[in-house]
Amino acid sequence: MHAQHALAPPPAPVRVLQRGAPPGAAGSLVDARNRYRNDIHSRLNPTRHARVFLPEGPEEVAELLVEARSAGKSVACAGAQHAMGGQQFLEDGWLLDTRRMAGVLDFDADRGLVQVAAGTRWPALQRFLAARRDGAGRGWSIAQKQTGADDFSLGGSLASNIHGRGLDRPPLVDDIERFTLVLPQGCALEVDRQREPELFSLAVGGYGLFGVVSDLTLRLRPRQLLQRSVRLLRRDGLAEAFESARREGARFGDFQFAIDPRSADFMDLGILACYLPTEGELQDAGAGATLSASDWQELLRLAHVDKSEAFRRYSGFYLSTHGQRYASDDHQFGVYLDGYHSAIDAGLGHRGSEVITELYVPPNEIGRFLGALACLCRESGMDVVYGTVRQIRRDAETLLSWARDDRACVVLNLHVRHDQEGMLRMHRDLRQLYDLALGFGGSFYLSYGLHASAAQLRAAYPDVDRFVAAKRRLDPGEVLSSSWFERLSRILGSRAARGDLDGQA
């Protein structure tokens, strides 16, 4: 293993050894200033933790888990804290914050593999790879990451089995070579597909319930010059347009649709943008029209108060970028405005935020599904502020797979008021959306929250009971837990709670 490549860590918290602190955790940094955490985007998961620890490596993680087990406490594991489903928090539990477990640990420039500590954020990895490009801009590139925001931890991305906007890619599991997992018993294990197939299938997309990922090794791809192709399109032509782009070799693509329910274009007309390999110099990538932070803030405001104008401006900008060239890695990063909603709240006169959901249907059903979705959103009065369609290839490796077959993926951002009525409405709306997707033979993503019924969960995730049973078997003391897992157990009821399916896991 090569020497660690340093990345600038975030500001160090005050080192406080509290009276009565667990002796094994005393070597870890204890953040005594902020035991209250909330998710970054929706702000709907305020949680008070008994203690917050910031370990710097797997040894301290192992000590912390051993002490938690001895003390009868459960530990939740948090990265960048963007997830909206409570996977990274646990009321009155201990919180393991991975922010100080950051850095590139090894880089194999011959094979295109990079090993990073789990708390490393995607922009830091991008800077590391950028510094190792040759004079012509050639080098290794990430294959995919979440879009819409960048400051996610890689460990959290593994735990949620995320995806980007690749046109011909499975979720992140396909990019993972191996990872180190600190088990609830306090021992560390190197996990890959061959040596530990069960743990591999459980931990990727397992929301931190089967061990703490201390580092992971990603498969990279050669950096490539891409040209953006943009056109307006109606939903009925979308399935064939995606297939045509894939046949032409497009690596990325998405369809961003009109969001005004008062318009006939609602969820029908959209901007299809695809990225095809092209010849040229990588140094020329990225030149051309861009949107500034203030442009994005105005578009976000309009998406709440004048949806047709928001789409007119956004689609006009995208059409102006037809033919522009981008690097295959750089174009996956963008602008995210922290706290953007406070200014919008002032104009709306209430406190709110956006809640994301993802719905998956067979690719050839996407036109019909968008039509049905438009009707449902209109009838229910759902406040859609953003919507896009992507493509996902089948994930046959993880037990809790959300893409059991090739899927068209519909991402919706719904505006939610932060009051009792808003919470009840959100819960009702999401269940209606899940039913619609299931009716098309589809499913939905669990990372953004657990609002489904037991029947909906089992229909979308036929192995969910096996997942819970494996958790009970491998971590019977629930050393690792979360608000998400507690809710999942309640929804699934007594059968999951008793672990009746242990023998099938």
C-alpha cells in the first residue's frame, strides 16, 4: 500500500474527553458542541444524539463499536448528512461522524483503481484525480456520482448504492472493487465479491447496518471528451430517443420535463440532453454558456412561483448549449446552493423545503407512466418543482436492489410545507406515487424516506424481509442502527421483528 495522499480535512472540532466517556472512544474526537443533527436538504430529520464521535480511522471505529456494545447503545453512521430518510441518525443513540476519515489511501494508475477513506467527499477525490492528469488533460475519471449536489461522502454513496445519469450503467455497486468493513463485533474485514459475497451484497445499499465502511476502492474510467446534444422532445418519443442515444454511444443523458400543472406541456414536453464521445482536446472542455449561482437561485425561485417561466428559461439555456464540449468527469459536478430555501420561504410566507423521490418503471413504459403521473400530480395538487428522467441498468448484486431490472428512473422534487398538514400531505402523496409505480411493474428508492406501507415495501423489494433477517442474524444486539431501520422494522411488523426468516437469509 502506498503512503496516504493528503486531502485537506475539515476544521477539527474541539477535543473534549467528557467525564464518563467510554474509555475505548476516548482516543476519538468527541464533538461536544453539536449533538443535534438534521439532513442538509429537506431539513425534516432533526435528531438529538447522546454523543457524537469523530474517529480518524478503522481502529477508533472498532473501539467505539465495542464500547457501544458493552454499554448497550446503538450507533448510527453519518457522512455528509444529505440523505433524507434518517439512515444516518438515531434519536438518543451514538453518532459516528466520518468527516475526519478522509483522504486518498492508494492510487493504482495502471489499473485505474483508487482507494479512499469513507468520509472523503466527491469534490476532494475529483481534485486528487485532476492533479494527476497529463499535459493534455488525459487521466482517470470517476464513472458516476450523484448529481444535483456534490458534497456527498463516498461511504454514504456506497451505503445508498447511488446512481448518476449514465445511460448504460448499473448503480454504484458496479464501480466498487472492494471495501473495508468494520463489523459490529469490532473487527475489520476486507470485502469483495469473491471472498465475502454475502456481506458485499448486504453492505452495498445496506444503509450502514452491517458494518462501518472505513475505506473503499473505486474502479475508474479513462477521462473522455463528450459533446452535449440537446433537443426538445415529447414523452411519447422518450423511450426510443434514449435507446437511439445509447446505440450511438452516448455515455450520459437525461430528460428534464415541464413542471407547470396548468400547462398542457406538464410532464410531456422536456429537454433531452445526451453526451456523446467526440474528438478534440480535453483542455477545450467546459468552455461556453454556464449558469451562475444567482441564475440558479432565480430558477429555483421561479420553480416555486412561476413554473412555466422557470421551464422556459431553463430549456432556453440548455438549447443554447447544444454542441458544447465537456469532460466526462467535470460535467458531473455542479452548483448546489446551501440554504437556498430561506430566501424562497420569505417569498412564499411559510417554511418549507424540497423532498426528493425516485420512481422506477420498465423503460418502454416511460411515456405512459409520465402521462399517468401528470394526471395524479394534478389531481392531488402535488407541488413539483423539478423533474427528470434517467436510465438505469440492472443491479443483480445487492440484496436490497432497487433496480432489479433495467429501469427508467423518474426523479421528482416536491415542495413540502414544514407543518403538520404538510407532513401528512407528503406521506399521502408519496404513497400514491409508490402505488402508481408499482402498478406499472416498477418500484421506488428508499434513500429519501420510508413512507411506504408494508405491502408496498414487499412488492418493490421482495427480499426486504431477508434483508432484515440478515441484519438480526449478523448484528443481534443492534450495535448499528438508525431511525431508518427502526421505522423499517415497525412497518414490516412482527415477522421481521422476530427474525422468523433467519434461515432464509
